[in-house]
Amino acid sequence: MMTKRVHVVAAVIRNAQQEILLALRPSDKHMGGLWEFPGGKCEVGETPEQALARELQEELGIVIDRPQPLIQVRHDYPDLHVLLDVYEVLSFSGQAHGAEGQAVRWVPAAELGDYQFPAANRTIVSAAQLPQRYLITPENLSVAQLYAGCEQALAEGCELLQLRAAHLAAADYQALAQRLQALCAGRAQLMLKGDLAWQTQFPEAGWHLTAQQLHELAGQSRPLPAGHLFAASCHNAAELALATELQLDFVTLSPVLPTQTHPGAPTLGWEAAQEMLLNFNAPVFLLGGLTEQNMQQARQIGGQGVAGIRGFWPQVL
């Protein structure tokens, strides 16, 4: 007999200190005793936004304002299939509290990994810890230009930065990566590319696989331990499936629109990108011809946000 998929809404609620509100599931409920992002089931006839507003008022005593889509998650427990529509709530009125007697706690995003969640919530943890913008460095810049540009980007608030510099010799790339690792400490998450064997030299950095590396790792288990961000470049549904098998923390999906560097190359377009996101359970940064002006559309179709090279680089190219 086919198990019915239950439609649930959940919220990543942030306060002025950028802490996130967690609630403890009652011991007599499914997955009791675990922490969760507040929310609940959609009732018949409710939109997800209506369900979210009702649930948060009932559970927490707050009235939310302009929730934004964050991620959609499908998860199959042995006894329950769940579709989770997750929203980010940055504005609300009222004092959040356990209105139904449940324990609640404000937690810094960096400490979410210290809490035990239902399996369906793990993807939400990744999405909650990632920003909306992913800066990828342009090719063919000198080491000095790359460092200066990254330094300026960090000063302007960049939180997620990929050093993409295939034109550099391996020794030059690694030396620059060491300098950027120190520069990013406590300010931003650095993502590196290249031979996975280098990863042990960069304990604070995450790793971003090329599509070729992703294919080479097919059928293997995740080579990086939990806690080290692991991502990949994807261009189609097959590569997204490989990313799922490797339990990647996030991916880029490209090219969505035409780019200056590859004029005339085939693109996914918004409709195909949205269809792929519907069947993928991890944060996705949309890439290719996109800028800050495309952020809202990227979020509306289920993306974490936008990745950019020229669009986000702080210096004139």
C-alpha cells in the first residue's frame, strides 16, 4: 500500500542577533525528544504560507511578516513520507515562546550541528547555515588581483567564497589558498577546488568538486567528514543524483542563462532549473548569467540563492 505524503511547513526564524529558534518535539510525538524547526501540517484548503502563519501563532505566539521560501525537502521515513516547505522568517511581532508547553531555544547558526534533529530537518540545517550569495573568483587573474578582490569582497560582506583558479600552478594555488584561509577565518567560508588530496592542508576550508570529479566519485561514499562543507558543480539531473549519493552539502546548477564567457552555449532556463530543484534535497545556488537582480526569482523557484563570478566580483574586469 502506498504511504501518503504528509505536507508540512517549517520555519527558520531569525532574531536581531541572527540566532535561529529551535523547538523540542514532545516525547509522545513522532520523533519525540529531537529538536526541530517550528511548524506543522498543512490543513485542507490552506496554502503553505497560511499554514505557516497559523502554526507559528499557535505554537510560538508570534505573528510573522513576509516569510521567504528557503528550501523544499522530501523525506521518506519508514512509517511516514514527508514533504516539507521551509520558509525563512526575518520579521515577526510578539515574544516567541513555547505556547504549547514545548521547550524552545535561540541558537547561533554555527551551533546547529550540536543538536539532534529528525532526518528530514538535516537539509534545513545546511540551508540555514548558508548565505544567499556564493562568490566564485574569475579565471585568469593574477595572484595579487585575486587576493585583493577577495579582500574587498569580504569587506563588503561576502560570506561564501570559492577560489576558482585553474590557470594557476598547483603550488601557487595552494599558497594563495593558505593566505585566503587565514583571511576568511571568522568572517567567511572558503571553498577550494582541485585535487581532494590537498584537503588535509586546509582544515577550515570546504571543497567544491568539478562535474568531472563528481562523476569519478560515483558509487563511492562521501570522502570528506561531516562538518567540512562539500559541494559540486552540476549541470543536469544525472549530476544532481550523483550529488545526492555523495551526500553533498550544496551544489551549483548551471548555466541558467547565457553568459559573457560562453555566448551561444546551451542553457537550462528557469523552467528546467525549477523542475530539477523539485527533485533535489539539498541547497542549490543557481549560476550562469545571474546577478543580484535574479535573487528573488532564484529563491522563488526553490534555490538557496545565486552564485556569481562577474556578477559578484567587486572589481572591474
